[in-house]
Amino acid sequence: MSLDSIWTQWDSGMGKWALCTGMCIAVLMASGAAEGKPAARVLDLKPGYAVELRGENGTDISGQTAATPEDYETASVDHLLGRDGRYFVGSVAVAPGATRRTPPPKPGVVRFKAIEYPQGQTALVVENGYSSALTYHLEILAGGKKHKATVCLVKPHSRTIEHWPGKVSVLDVHEPKLIPWDKDSRVVCG
């Protein structure tokens, strides 16, 4: 094939189509979509906001909405820090003069909620309203640097609270995914 015929094919549009197709295949392979895996998703979450995943497999993403801490979330963080004499009995947060049962997560919804406390602390509340377990990866932006955070699998119909003692600017939630769960499964952190 001569250089003239290659240029003629490029100029006629065939080369542009082939280049575009090749680039698209490379992008799909890099994302895992060519292997039948969903492309990686990243949810950029700022403190004071929440995002929900819904649908059959938790794949429909809602926009970020403003979020404030619930009493039981504040009690949980206070408990982690050993403040205010709060403690837990089962899923009940006990504080001087008040108790409040922690509500179950909404069925069919995964919710990531980032909370910033006045003392400069940051928490991520993850609620899993599915009968499958939830895995995800997390990077946090704190002090102008990105850090990989260790997070735990979230069991079906439960929640977890991750906590950082300092201010976090952005929480990047990577690849949230529902996976099978049975009585022999165990919580894995990493």
C-alpha cells in the first residue's frame, strides 16, 4: 500500500473512522467495559452533601443534595471520640437525658453522606438499603493532598460511619458495587 493510497483512505473518512474506532476500543479496554465489567465510577462528594444510588443494581446516581448530621450520627462520632458521655446499647445511641433508635437505611438505596463537624472533624456515613453487600474504594483530599482511605464492606440493610479527625475537602468514592452476601460472608476492610 502506498503513502498516496493511505492518505486517500484517510482523506475519504475511512482512516478517521478507523482511528476513532481504535481509540474507542482502547478506552473501553482500559475501563474494563470490553471485558463485560462496568466502567469505573467516581462520586466526588463534598462535606455537607449526600448522594444516593438507586435502581436494580444501585447504578442510578442522584445529584448531590445538602445534608446535615442526624442525632444518631453525631452520637456515633461523639462515641468514637469519647465525648459527652454518649455510648451505644445495640443500635441505640444513649446520651444524657435522651435516647434515639437508629432508623434502618431506605430500602433499595445506597447513600453516601459526608459530614463536617464544627470541631473540624469529617465523617462519611454509608447506608446500604439492599440485600447485597456494598464495596467501594475511597480517596480523600485533605491538606491539599490525596490519600487512599481504608474502608470496610457495608453489610446488607446496614450502615457504617468512617471518621477522620481533620478537615477533608473532597471524598472521591470509587467503584461502588453491590456483591452477593450470605450467612457465611464476613466484613472485609481494605
